[in-house]
Amino acid sequence: MAKEKAEAKDQANADELQNAKKKLPIKVIIIVLLVVVMEVGTIMFMKMSNKPETVEGDTTAIDQTAVIPEVAESEVMLVEDMSVDNWTTGKTKYIVNFSAAVKVEDAMKEKLAAKIAQHNSEIRQNFNEIIGQAEPALLKDPKREVLIGQMKAQLEAIVGEGIIKELLIPSWSSMPVE
């Protein structure tokens, strides 16, 4: 009889395990669904309650013929009739004679003139190095954009960026000499 009770008990435990495996975890599913519904509800509530106020812009008509007022600019001479030798081609030597000036706003003219006077030798040396190391094709270029860009970058490193509007080379002559 004890065996029968033990077997009946084992059978009851096995039935309970099978029933437990077949049952869905309804409590867990309900909790997950409640959390999802609460999240969606919170998001929808925030979207509905945080509507920005309507904004009306007041634009004025743009006059297409209006002239933009220009800032008064001045020129400051950097170097006059500077002569530089260029030996980059080997046997042929180029002699370059040039003058250079910069365009600045009138308000910055005195400040720039003081900086140029203070660093005159350094500016001349930098220009001498740039032209002395330039390829002959750059020396013959009528626009001299590359050389002007290099000179302007060196000059801005000395006097400060944003002061110089444009670097001008009013006179330029490069002659090959053998």
C-alpha cells in the first residue's frame, strides 16, 4: 500500500509538472502588456501636451536694387622694389623684382602699419623665402594666385588673421638669367 501511495504521489507530481509546462505565464504577459501600454500612453500624452505655440513671422520685402554699404578700405605698402634670386631650376637663375601692398579697413590701418614697421625684416625674409623657393612656372604665372596665397598666409601669421582683406602685387617682373 505504501508503494501504491508513493506511485500515486509520483503520478500526481508528474501531472502537475505537465500542467505547469502547458500553462502560459499569464501574470508575466499581463505585466509586460501593462508596461508597454503605460509607455505608449506617456509618449502620447507628452506629444499632445507639448505643442509649441504658433509663430507668425513678419518679413519685410527685400529690395533687390538696394546697395550694400561698403566699408572704406585703404592700402598699406609692405615692400617696394624688392629683388629676389631664384635658383630652383639649376643652371638658370631667375631674378624677381616686385612690390607688395595690402588692403585693409580704414579702422585697422594704423594698427597694421605699426605691426608692419615692427616686423618689417621678418616680412621681407618670408617673402624672400617664398619667391626664392618657387617653381619657375609660378614665377611666370600672370595671376600669381599661389604665391599671393602663400605670402598672405605668412603675413597673417605675423600680423593676425582677419585684418588683411587682400594682398596686392602692383609691380612684378621675373627675368631668367644664365
